[in-house]
Amino acid sequence: MKQKQHGVILIMILMIITYLINKVVFDKDSSIPFLSTLSFLLISFYLLRCRNLTPRIIGCILIFLLSSEISYFIVFREQISFDIISSIVETNLIETKGMFLSDGVKILGITILLTLVITYGVNRFYKNQFFF
């Protein structure tokens, strides 16, 4: 019975986190983005809990991608778009180095920190529980 309570509490927490991510970062307030973000988080957390190394690495990569979107929003207050990615690709090496040293270090630092905290938190929370 206690495991069911933990599962319900976890789903409620994930739903709140998903709603906040969609509302604040992605500026969406409808059901389809909510469900896709929730399923993305559930799949990522499930992959982090697998015993094999390959699914864990894939889960870390997925969490890293979500964390990079969140950290970019924290630094610049806007979403990563195709125009931003294409402008990064089209710049020369000197400008890229300058951009990375000015803002890239902050974004990468926040991204790595978020990824490590989420990965550690998921593994720590489910260390002795096998209902996932």
C-alpha cells in the first residue's frame, strides 16, 4: 500500500513539474504539450532506473537535452529556436569562441548541474523501490 502512495505522490509531483515547465519555459498551456512533456519525463526517469548501462546513458542524454532548454531559458528568457541554432552553426570560429566564453559557460554549467541533480535524485529516490 505504501508503494502505491509513493507512486501517486510521484505522479502528482511530475504533473506539477511538467505543468510548470510547459507554462514557464515553453509558454504552452494546453493538454497535448503537457502530455508529451509528461511522457518525456516518465520515459527519461524509467531509462535512468534501468539496470543496463545503455538505457541509463540514453536517459541521461534526454535529461541533458531538457536541462539545456531550461538553462537556455534561465540565461536568455527565451526558447531555443531553429534561427538560434542556425546562427550558431553559421558563425565563424572566433565569434563562436566569444559566444561560448561569455554565455556558453553559464548555460553548460547550469545544464550539467541540473542533469546531475536530476539523475542523482531519481537514482536515490528509487534505490530500494522496485515498483517503477
